[in-house]
Amino acid sequence: MLTGLASMAEDTEGSWNEGLAVAVPSIARPPTCPDRDQDGYPDAWTCQDLPADRADCDDSDPNVGPDTERFVRPGPFIMGSASAHAGTDEQPVHVVQLSGYCLDRTAVSRAAFHGKPAGGAPEDRRPVERVSWNDALAWCRSRGKTLPTEAQWEKAARGGCEFGEREDACDPGDLRAYPWGNDPPTCERANHRCTIGTPRLCVGHASPVDEPLNVGPYGHVQLAGNVWEWVLDTYHPHVYRTDPPRVDPTGPEGGDIHVLRGGAWNTFSTNMRNANRMNGLLEGSITGIRCARSRVRGQPDPVSPLVLVPLTGEVISATGLLSGRALYVTAFEAQLADPATGRVSPGQSPVAEVKLDPSGQERQRFVLEVPAGGTYFLMASLDAGKEPAAEGGWEPPSSTGGVGHADQNPVPVAGPVTGITIKLGAGPGLETAPLRLDRLPPAIPGDPAGVLPAAGSVWSAPFVLAPLPAGGHRPQVAVGETGRVHVVYYRRQGGADVVMYRSAEPGGTFGPEERVSVADGRNWGPDLVIGPDGQPWVSYDHAGPRGGQVHVTRRTDRGWATPEQVSVATGRETSSAHLAFGPDGTLVVVWLSQDPGGRGVSRVLERRRTRDGTWAPITTHHEGSDGPLHPNIAGGPDGWLVTGFDYLVRRDYRQVHLRLSRDGNWGPLLPVGDPDLSTERPNFVVGPAGLAFAAWTDTYEGDRVGVSYATRFLYDVDRPWSSTLRLTRGIPGRHYDPDVAADSSGHVVLVWAWQTPETSTILYSEWQGKRFSTPKQAFTGGAMVSLPSIAAGPDGRFHLVWNQGTPDETEVRCSSGVAQVDPG
């Protein structure tokens, strides 16, 4: 449901026709270009051919320059879109002639709007939000400016025809889809709700107004995303259909519904398009201000006033009472609905929407105003969350309480329509469908080059990092803030197994192997984490003449440091060492210590290393004869740590137990998972908003092995782990070795190995806000695949390594990319 239009870049090819190839007149420069305020920038109105970064929009005020306002030179530009993303109100595509004008380089900040000095609280640098059109216009007028017209706004975002392939005429290159060009929206390009992969908030609140995101052709910043921006025009869906050429158009005369442009931090990728039109009929939009200067009187568009008519009806819950944060009734143009499924792709712009307080009853009446003369697709969704949602922890209007479509869809609207019925059913993502084996994508052939591919929307072809005959076992991957990918694994070589390391810069080839471990004894089971200084740290298990020991080492500019022994040599076996960084750069290591052969008392131990290199005494997480195994640990924001392991709770039944820490203090050890299943091998990650994910392997019906998971919001200390969600239930075969990773935007991917008599496969799933998506195949190997490890980079790409071969002879393979949610 979440791919398709909402996740693809806009295709502008179908918007071009030869009638758009109008001439671009040259602009003559006068003999002199005055600089009356002596700020180094000549007057824009006198010398209108000046580059935008050299022109002064108010040559009498030294406080005004290109860093505050950008001049947009006179001339033609192409307005509108005929792509598959576009609504009918964006058509036809046409040429508009505009006189020169100035537009603020940034949106209006909170500090400016409230008269505060610059340099105050960080929140004051963000744009003012939820401003009415009347207040926005009044604020601009108080500064001697006005709101931009809709055409002025779009030209600033798209650029005039002087930027195309030809300087003397409009051409297809002037149909730029976004302020930055034609590449698809990502979190690096715009602060929004990105729909490449799982829909996810890039930040969760507005960014500072001067953050240099999506710089437009004339140097304006953040015309896409952050906050919707009011323009001067009143809204009309057919304003582009007027016959005369549009010259300095100001929209229809009269009307109370005004146009919004640019999208916001909580809206979808398709709203980032330059041509996308929104209007004030959408309640709850996050609206801001950007002011303009113009010295011409515009021309109203000759269209009849917009007539709004009411649609009335009832929303009926089929699953319970209508309760929660909000009930939304939304109207889309009927053509945007998929005729086969009756669904609208996320990110398509609605025509109108009303937000209601849920009645708490089974039925609720609604009234929704829409423009007369159209045919609409109506739907309702119930957001079953609770108010308020704190800034930074915002949750989108969702269908967690159910979603439904009008029985009468599509609804033609010549006048008022009554008696509309919308029945709510289970929302998308509330039920996890079983894997459809006939829909698994084919295996991707191997690529021995070992080069990280360019960013994309699918997993790259896998390549071999540790080939046979030497091979490698138990690989781990981590990614630093620069995007450098680090991988460790161990190699079996007689009685002296060694831990090896390789790394690659983004888009580069992996470097040669480097030995990490000591030269003697057996060294295996490495783990890997990136330190605060950007350098990798590795832990591993070392079996020497005095029993098992846990070693930790780090990479420096001079190579790998001398390993530090963390455990105490007692003749006991040590294994499963894992490490993470906690508060204030403290390194935390956990491991298992047990009698030889696993008999007697076993312990899960921990030791901490401060930033100055001092090791604290060893502490105990668990001690007993119940056979604890598989300890693990993960770090998160604000010093959060999650650790866990499994142990016997009754004969042949193990159970995963987890505990949390913040500021160095551990909470109670709590069981997770279904108590009727044997659960083991936990793995976990903490997302940027404090949402933790734990995944593990469970065994049921004798020998069937599956993957289950639970979540917990860490900052709510009274909220326990969620109930168990069985991701692979109903899918045949054995599912094992889960791992999970989250990027900085909250995109979470879970991977695991899957084996049937016919095939051995790496599967993956993505977090959809309430559940993980239907499992999908990443790679199939002719030999057994196992032990996948996954990590996320700063660019939103995930990197995956795994073993492939036999238990004794196995290769380490690697791939990277951005996964996408299955539309099923």
C-alpha cells in the first residue's frame, strides 16, 4: 500500500508540449547600477539582469540584501504539471509571464514573528506555525511587503525559463519537479514525511528557517517541506484553464479559501512537488509565512467565483466506539483512486478535509464542504491515539482506529449531497498478512567487485567480502556518521582463529583485511560499535591457555590498539561478548561466563569503561544454573541502554528477558515473548524517538522456528513491553537469527534467515508505524544463509552482511540499499 506514486520522483516528461516553447527576452542593463545604501549590492529594480545573489531588493536599507531577500528576474516560466502525481487543478501546463519581484529567502521565524531578538532559544529559529491567511498577510504588510502570488511562489521554486537547456526559449529542462531539480525527495533534501520506503518523519518538527535545505534556483531555502506557505491567491480548481495568456496573475477575484504551497514537515513526499496545490479547506495544516515585494499591479484571473457545497453523512464504526484523537473525513478527486482497489496512494493531495472530535459513539455525523462540479472519492479515518502529542514526538493522523470509504463512491457533486455512509474497518497495517511465496522477487546474482553501490530504492547485488577457501563467520556491520561502513568477522585457521576487519567509504571499494585479534589461541564471536570519535570498537572472545577471556580493542589513526582484557581469567568459558556506548561516552560490555561444557552456575556479566580509559569493576546481570545464553546490548539516544538474554524457565523452554538503563542505573529484568513458546537469541535497537524494538527466535509445535518481536517507548517508564507480535506465523520453514536496525529518521528494518527444503533466504521487513510489513525476500543462496547483521547509515541506507555456505565453510557477503514497503 505504501509504494507507487507516493515513493517515486515526479516524471515531468508528459508535461511538455511544443506550445510551451515561448521566447525568453533578453534584459538590457542600464549604464549604471546604483548602490545607494553602500552594502555592496546594486539595486535590483534598476538592473534586473543581476544574478539573484548580487541584487538588492531594497537599496535604501542596508539590512536588506541577498541574504534576506532574493530577486526573481522578469520573464516566462512553466506552471503546472500533467504527471501521474498531479491533480486536475494543476492542469493544463502553461507559460506564465511575470515581472520582476522579490521573495524572502527564508520563511518567517518565530523570533521575527513575535518580535524577539535573533540568537535566542533554538525553537525561535524555527518557522512560525499555524498562522491564518489574514494574520500572514497583515504581518507582511506591516513590513511594507505582501504575500507572493501563487505564480510568483511557483516560479521561485521551479525557476524561470532562463535556466533551461536553451537561454532564449522555454524547453523541457525548465520543468523542474522540485526546488533542487528532478531527483526524488529524501530527508537530506527536504524536511517532510518521506515515503521512499516506510513513510517516516525526517525530523518530527520544523527545522530552523535558515537551514540550507532544498535551495531553489534563485537561492531561496526550504520552499519544499518544513511549513506550508500561504500565497495571495484565493483557490479555484480551474484557474489554469483561462484562455488569455496569464501575465502577473493574482488568481480569482473574491473568495475566502486561499492557496497553500510547498508542503510541511508532516506531509508526504508528493507534496514536495513545485506544482502541488493545497488550500485552506484542509483543516489542521501547518502553515507559515514568506513575504514578497512587487512593483506591478497584477491581473485577476477571469474565472467564476468558487462555489462550495456541503456533503453530509455518517461515519459508522464496525469495530467499536469512535474514540481517540481525531476523526478525519477527506475528499479526493475521484481520478486519484485506484479503480481496482478503491484506495488512494499516500501523499496525494486531498481537495478538502474536516477534522472532528470523535463522538465516543458508534456513529458520528459529518459535514464536508467541497467545490461544486467535481466528482470525489470520500474516505474517513479514525486516529485512535491520545492527545496531546508533544512536539518532537508527533504522530501523524493515522487510521489506527479504522479506515473506510463511502458506500456511494465516486460521488458526483453538482449541488449538496446527503445520506453519505462511511463504514470504518481495520486500518492498513493492523493485520499482518502471511508471506505469499508466489510474490517473492527473484534472486539477485552476485557481484564480486566489492564496491558499495550508489543510493537506490532496492537492495544492491550482493558481493563477497570473505571468499572461500578462508571464508569468514559471524559478521557484524556498523556505519559511522560519515557513512563509512565497517565489517568484522572471524576466520577459522587451525587452533588460532583470528578476527578480521574491512571498511569502505560511501560509494568506495572495501579496503584490505586487517587483523584485529591477538595472534594466539582461538578468537571468535566479534561484535562492533562506532565510538563517539567515529572510530570502530570491537569485542571478541579469546580462548587462551588460562581459559576464556573477553578482549576489547579499537582502531586508531595508527592502526588497531593493543587489546584490553575485560574479563578475569578464571578457567571458565566466556562467550557472546557484545558492546554498546551508554551515557557520556561510557563503553558497556556484556558477556556470558560459564563452567566448561555448560555445567553448573552460569553468569551474565557486565563491565564499563569510561572515556578516560578506566575500567569499572565487573557486575552481574544474572547468575544461576538455569543456563543463561545469548546476552546482547544496544545503545540509544539520551544514554538509554537495552540488554537482554535468555534462560531456562522450565524444561526445554527458554525465555528472553530484557532490562533498561538510563544514566547508568538498570531497571528490573522483565520477560518478553509468548510464555508458551521457547524464545531465545534476542536482538534490539533503540530508534531516535526512544522507541525500542526487540526481536528474537521462538520455537513452537515441536520444532518450527519463527521470529517474533515487541516494542516499548522508553521515556514512558510505566509502560511495559508490548505484547508479542509473531512476524512469521503461517510461513513454512525455519526462521532464525533476527537482527534489527533504525536510521536517524526512525526508519526501522528487521532481517533474518529463512530456510525451507527448497531454498535458503534472507528475509526483511520494515516498520510501518504499528507493525512490521509483510516479510519480503532480500537474497536467496544456493547454500545455507545465516547470521545476518544490519546497520543504518546517515543517508538512510541500510547495510547488510551475512554468512553463506555450510556450517564449516562459509563466505561473508554484503549488500546495501534502502528497502521499500510491499504494496500488499
